[in-house]
Amino acid sequence: MYDWANSAYITAGSLVFAIYFGDTIFPDEGLSLFGLDVGAEAFFGIVVGFGAVLLFLAMPILGAVADYSNSKKRLLQTFAYSGAVFAALVAVPGAGDLVLAVVVALIAQVGFVAANVMYEGFLPELTTPDTIDRVSAKGFALGYAGGGIHLVLSLALLFFADRIGIDENTARRIVIVSAALWWAGFATFAFTRLHDRGTPRPLPDTYRTRSPAAAYARLGLGRTIRTTRQLLGFPQLLLFVVAFLFYNDGVQTIIKITPVYASETLDLSTTTIAAVFVVIQLVAFFGALLFGWLAGHVGTKRAILVSIAGWVLVAVGGYFVPAARPSSFLALGALAGLVLGGVQALSRSLYGSMIPEDASAEFFGFYSVFSKFSAIFGPLIFAAVDIVTGSTRFSILFLGAFFVIGGTLLAFVDVDTARASRSRWVLD
């Protein structure tokens, strides 16, 4: 149900804000950064990349706090509610309020990702090796369903805005606020049924003389460095992490950039883009369940590789899709929806099956750290290719390389060896 809750923000909320940002907040004449002319798509990519840097710095500390204080639920609540508040405030900036829009959007994104780290830390505790793929896939499927329902309601409001006397920007702002309320409301329902299952652990003696903030900061960063070093002794898990860095970067960049790309480059209306995203959510619901089933028959790794192959086609299709052709964009969106659930749900469960359960928050924090580290480069490379070539289409096509590299590395991962090595991890 928490997947159901926060998906409204990441679908309708982020989608409509990205369009609103490009159409209304970002100046029509563009922007000059360090002597370079930057358009809405490139600037949005830079903002997304900068947000990933902030998350990269914060996640190790949060993982340490969660594992040692047994406070995953409390931290989940804190970041979810904080993120929802700032997700609603994203509707406040108007034309020209560029700095305010960037600051508020970044804080909302930090809340969303930090809450997800805590949430995903529960996955190994609540499942068994036989159920982790199915549970992870069902979580994503419910997320796509919840996000899709909210998106349908949002689309209806955007479509009928003129008839009920609301201008387009007001309708967009209502959608953004409603996504935040959906997130906070259904999250509350989930929190009443989710409980911490572990026990608090005392801080190591080295850190007890420091203030709690300083202790957790040093502990979190130290554990991330230590875990990174230990990975060198676990080559199969290390290979998976590196593979994930590449293909996840491609996925996250396409998700973030698509709304503004469709609006600015493909010249599609807000209602058309929202309608296509409804289809994506609907197809992704069945896609997550399909790939969960496929993993049970051909193995999790092979199912992920099938999904990655689909993402290569999405990147290539994004280059060729003609402007002002909703049907072509719809077909591409349906393909993206089909493979979206597979790559997200199964990567999460495959990783969860290869890490020690006693430090799940640390390892999902580590997972998030490096997924956010990878997500720095995709948007920035997208922006760089756009600035150098003057074509966002080349930028989309270039993202296909992330999937090719990631899929190739994943093909060489020995999953059984990685799972068998979990007991050899040295935990503080």
C-alpha cells in the first residue's frame, strides 16, 4: 500500500510538474549557464543530476540511523510526510520563480527517495527466498495501479478544466497538490499495519563520545566505504551492482526526462502526455506481474535481461518517434510500461536475495547511494549531448548505451554464488 501511496507523486505529480516547469516556470527565451544556451530539457536534466548528488551524500547516514536505532518505520514516516508537504508546495512557484521551484522540487525528491530506502529495507524481513520476487513485483504492480488511478482522475480534471471554469495552470496545480495528498493519505493507511521487527543496536564504542548527528554521519559514511571495500571480496555481487548502475541510470533518466521531452520536442499537449502515462501505468501493472511470473520460470536474472532488451528498443524508438504524433508516442509508452515493472521490481528483489538480512537498511541504503550516484550521470550526459548537438533526440538515443553496457555486465553475474556468499559478510 505504500507503493500505491507514493506512486501518485512519481507519476501525475512529477509528470505534471515537469510539463508545468517547461511551459510556465522556465523562461521562454531560455537560460545562459557559463556562456552556454540551455533549454528547458537540458536544465531539467541538470537539476535532476544535482538532486542525485544530494541523495548520494545523504543515504549512507540514513541507513546507519535506521539499522542501529531500529527506526525504519519512524524514518519512513518522517521522510514520507515531509516529502508530501514539499510535493504539494511544488504547485506554488509561478512564471519566472525558477529558484523557488528548483529548491522545493529537490526537497520533495529527497523525501521521496529517503522514504523509499526505509521502505525497501523491510523487504528482506517480510519475505522468504521463495516469495521475495513475487512480493516485490506485487508491490510495484500496486504502485502502478494506484498511480494509474490517480493519473486518470488528473487527466479528467485537465481535460475538463475549461468546462468547469479552471485555467490550465490552475488545473495543473490542483493535480500536483492532490498527488501529495494521495501520497500522505494512503501512506498513513500503510503505516498502521507496518511495524519494525528488529531490535536496536548500540553504537560502536568509537562513536559514543560524539553527538548523535556526528556519530551517525561518520558511522554511515564509514560503513559505506567499508561495504564498498568488502564488495571487492564478493565479485558477483559487485558485478551486479555495477551492472545495475548502468541500466538503472538509463531507466531513471528516461522516466525523469520524458514529460518535458514530450512537451518541448514532440510538441504534445499536457492531456495527451498524461493519457499516454495512464496507458504506461496500466501496462506496467500487468508487466510487473508478468515479469514476476517470468522470473519464476526462467530465473530472475534472465527476466531482467529481457526487460533491459526492451529498454534498448525504447531508447531507439525515442529517437525516431515523430513530433505531434500521439499514436506513435502511445505505442512507445506501452512498450516502456511493459518493461518498466520488470527491471524495477526484479532488480530490487534480486539484490535483496543477495544481501545479509540483519543489515537490510544499510544495504538498501548502499543500493540507493549507488543508484543515485549513477543517476547523476544520465541526466547530465543527456543535457551535455543536447547542448553540444542541439538535439534532444540524440540525447535519448545515447541513453541506449547505458542499457547495452548494463545488460552485458548482468549477463556475467553468477547469482547462485552471490546468494551463497551472504553469510561471509562482516557486519558491525
